[in-house]
Amino acid sequence: MNIEVKKESLRRLAIAQGHLQKVREMVEDEEYCPDIIHQSQAVQSSLKKIDQIILEGHLDCCVLANINAPKAKKEKLIKEIVDLFDKNGK
């Protein structure tokens, strides 16, 4: 993993963790449900952005680095990405 991707991912994970802790506190305090959902959606959005950053880093560092690899290796890399999105779609 690229050092910049790692740094940015960790920074954003810390932010998402703070948002998630806030959701937990809101539930414990029995705050207004739509407000809790709004905060939960912020967590989900943060996690999606982190996924995007990590995927872009993977494509840049791992996939492009193997662009001239044997066909079997390229097919494995493609399958990994397809499987990743297939799991997310379910």
C-alpha cells in the first residue's frame, strides 16, 4: 500500500470512528431517530470514501504494476476486483 494512501485512509478512519462513536452515544441518549440516522449516514459515506481511496491505491500500485504480467496473474487481479464488487452488490 502506498504510504499516502495509508495515511489518508487512517486519517479518514479516525474521523469515521468519531462519527460512529457519536452514533452510539446518540442511541444511548435516545436522541431523535432521524438525527441518529443522519449521523449514521455520515459514517457510511465516510467508509465508502475510504474504500474508494484504497481501491484507487490498489489499482495504481498493484494492478498497474502487473500490467505486463502473465495472463493468469492479470486474470486473478481482475477476478479479485470483480468479486469485491459482487460482494458489495449483494
